Amino acid sequence: MGPYYYVVEKISGDYAFLKRTDIDENDLMQVAMALLPQSIDEGTRLKWENLVYTVE
């Protein structure tokens, strides 16, 4: 499964809003912060593969 690439566009409370960067898509995906690496901030690039997010 994957990999898919994202950038953290916005963090709001317990949720981050991710924008997919490996395809042309303008929609933001809402993801619980508990599912993401603790070291993320707005602008962090992420890779999703095999149901796991890692910092790119």
C-alpha cells in the first residue's frame, strides 16, 4: 500500500490537515495527531506507506 506523500498544511487542536503532493489534488485530509509522528509541524513532509506515517 502506497507510498503516498503529504505535507502538513495546518494543525488545529488534535487534528492535522494534510495535502497530498504526489498527485494534483487540492483537497485537505483531516488526520488525528495521534496517528502522526510527534515531531511534526506545519510544513512537515510525510510519507504514508503500509498504514504508517513517517517524516520525509
